[in-house]
Amino acid sequence: MNFKKIYGLILGVIVAGLTSCSSDLNNEEKAPVSPNETAKRTLSISTGDAKTRSEVRIDADNKWVTGDKFMAYNRTFTGSSSESRYGMLTASNGGTRTTLEGVIACKDNDELGIFYPGTFVAGFDQGKMPVIMTASYINGNKGQDGSVENLKYFDYSYGKGKVTVNGASASGSVDMKKLYSVLELDFTVGGTKLTNIKKLVLSNVLTEAVYNIQSNQLESLETGKIEVNSPISLEKIYVAILPQNHFSPTFEVYTTDNKAYRFAVSTPNFNLVAAKVYPFTVQVQEFTPEPVNPPYIEINGIKWGKSNLQFTPSSNAEGWRGGFHLAENPWDYFYAESSPMTEQQKVKRVDSNSKFDHFRWGDISRANDYTYTYSRHYDSSTTSILKKNENNEFGDLPYYASNGNWRLPTQKDYEDLMSHTAQYIGYYSDGTNDILGILFVPKPSDPSEIGYTVTKNGKTNRVANSTATLGSLYTNGWKPYYKAADSKLIKFTKEDISKGLFFPAAGKYYPESTQLQNPGRMGLYWTADVKNETQAIPFTFTFDNQGKFTSSIGKATYYPPKYEMYSIRPIYIGD
């Protein structure tokens, strides 16, 4: 990406005067109220010469529009609970200067927070205002269309000022600042500028937040996609966007001749600042946007990846940060065994230069290092790490590695998966290895199998996510009797696996001995959920040498340490 000059957004400062307050008392005598006593008063704010507001221009004065609504919130409110610490203000005229009028409880020297656009928000604490960049909260969920004129629908601003009460009136001033930045985007392909853009998708960017007027902070930040759709062909696109440190978006551009182009920022070393315009020229390359076979299967609205997360040194899979990718096939795992039941425990040594598919909980920066040196490099958080990225060191590994297109599953996701599928247990032969595992099928031929474990003999009485053990599945012993004629395990075909989600029993990596343990016998899959500082919650299943099978999530009496390295089956959130 070529970064051109950065210039100040002409969405600058509002100076406002606060005038006029009257008593909120309802008695007939209109008893006087001390300036130092909180009372509900009418409030008038006269704005100064502003370069901001609801008619937004990049290269000229911006204007207020009559009827613009503002939320005023008394930050130093000391009145009774019956009095209102917030109120709605309305612009009484248009232009670069206007007067805002409304009612709010205040006393002398109270500090008010002001927010545009103002509205009473259902489902939010008043004083906590939604800031949404994907669909306008200002005007009927209108989306971004890439034009300068459209920016007014995403013109979020804030400020603070103190009031001086003089009898039944008050005066003061407020400086308003912008919450957002503007991207001014040109796109080139091989040095040629694109002039027929109809759609832009920005992913791995902040899409919404909540502005807390009381604390003057953005809270509850959400990361995702901003989609810009234009009714006409564009050669330059303007996008309103929330400021963001380590800005590393993926740009996808779609043109009127049905071509698609992409560029992903792989080095997040740029910080977006509010109230600035950033002119970028982005050098994109053509790509195929929709795979013939998507890498996920949607089950009850959740897009589960068909394969496990893997790391291969020096690989560069499209849409993934260096080395990370999904397994080529759903039955794949590295170091699979030809006969997984022939020994009680298989072990393989690996080092930091190996390809691998097991990861410590919440490890990002050392996720591909399997040496003992970093065996305790995991996230010590006591809360969920879903979509978390802590300085590219700890958090949700698939979310980081995919630039925000994939995430870790939660315990609830696995519970939902088990309650909406039939769980077939068996194995797949890839020609060299036998791969034991579970096949979750959302549309079995017998719908009554949904929510149950199913063997070659049909539905068992073992319900989903049960602590019960299913026994006598195959003949006891170390030889591979799991595929004998009397075995109850199903031999899966590719067609069988295409109907659902296959989870291979890929074992676990134990850092104390630098060994991969029980590949082909156990499946252990991390979730984003945590038990405590040192333990996390996985989905697990086991085939043992005595012909028994177990599987569950969140029902263990003992939760594994975060330093053990388990498989990850990510969920797609890119659409």
C-alpha cells in the first residue's frame, strides 16, 4: 500500500454557548431555585463558526441542518433520581452557526457531555450511545455508498463544556470533536487505476462501538466488515471508519465488469487517528471471490470450518498470515498413524521448524514454536479470548491468523453443534493411514439420530454431550480390531464426510516431553472459553484400547492446562 499525505478533516471544532435555564418545579408559586441546586432547566446552546456537522464536505465548510438532534448528558449530576441528567437538544436553524435547544437538569458549573447524533436508545443505558459504521444509526440503517455526501450519515461527534447558571438561565461553551476518520481510496491494478468500482468490502476493521458520554470513552468495540455499495461506478471511494491502532484491513474491490480485486495489509504498523482524512492508493490484485466449494459447512447458522487449523513453515495461503492455513482435507492431521490402535501411545518429536497442527491456548506470537522454551507461553486471561488480539501476542489464534475472517469456537458453539447433528463414530482410510474420529451430520437419513451418538448398528442411547461411556465397540486388544467385521465403528467414505463435519482424533502435544501423544486415539479441540488463569475448556473425545468411546464439553471434573497443545477447528465469520 502506498500511503500518501495525511491532511486534517474539515470536520473540526464547534464552539457552543449555553443559555437559559428554568425551574422544574411544578408548584403554582414557581419557587426560586438556587444556582447551586440541581433543577431541570431549558437549555439553549449557541454554536460558533463550525467546520463540522451533518452536511459533511471534505474541501469546504460543513454545515448544520435544522432539526439535528444531540444528546446532552450531565457528567457531574448531583440531583435526585427523579430528575433527568440527560436531555435532547435540537438545532433550531441551519448553516455553519446554529442554536441547539432542549431541557436538562443542571446547576452552576456542571459539566455536560454532548453527543451527535442524539437519540433515546432502546436497550442501552442513556448516556451510552451506539456508534455504527456499517449501517447508519442516524438515518434508517442507510449503508455507506462511497460518496462524500453519504458521510453525513456516519457523522458521530462528541464534546464537553461547563454551564454557568444566572437565575433561570445558563451560559457556557462546548468544543465538539469527531469520533471517526475518513479513508479517501484509489485502487490500481498493475499501475492502472480502477474507474468502475461498484463495491468495496473492508474487513478486519472496527465496525461498531458504544460511546460512553460519562467516561468520554469508546467501549464494546466490535471488529468485522464494512461493506460499501455504490449505485454508480466510482473511481474514488470515501469511507467513514473508526480510528484504530495497528490498522491492518483487507480490501476487496468489485467492479462493474464482474471482476474482483484484493489487497491485505500484512504489517499492522499504522494507526488511524480521529478527525483526519487519509488518502490511500491501494495496489490490488485480481482474485476469485467465491470458491466453488466453500471451506466451511453451515450448521444452524454457524459456519464451521471443514478442516483443522494447521501451520506449515514458509507457506503463504491466501487470506491467512504466513504459515497458517486450513488442512487440505477434513480427515487430515499431521503425523497420522497407519494403525492408531496398535500401540497404547504413539509419540513423535517435533521442533519449531516442523509443520504442525496443535497450539497452546491463546498463544499467537509463539503459536508455531513447539519447543520446551515457550511451553508456558499462553494467555493467562480468566475471561473468554473470543476475537481477542493482545498486541499480536495473545488471544484468538485463528482470528489473528485469518485477519478476522475466522475465530475460535465457544463451548456454546460445540453444544449447539452436538444438539443439531447426529454424531457418527468411525474412521476414514486415506490409503496409508486410518483416521479415527467423529462425523457430525446435520441432515441424517434418520432425523431421530440428531442429538445422539450413532454406530454401524444405528442410534445408541448415548445423547449428545453426555458423560456416559459407550462400550463394546470393537474387540479388546492392541491390534486394529476397530475395523474388524464385528466392529461397530463406521468406515467413512469421502461422500459420507462431505455430508458433515469430520473431526479427526489428532491427539495432543505435551511440551514437557516434546511429544505428540495419542494421535488417532484422542481428539482434543480448544474453545475460546476459560476455566481459570491456568486452565481452559476443550471439546474432547477418546477411543480407548478396550473398545470404549467418550465425548463431551464443559462436563469434566478436571480441566487441562493451557500449556498443552490441542487442535483447533475454527468458525468462519468473513461473510
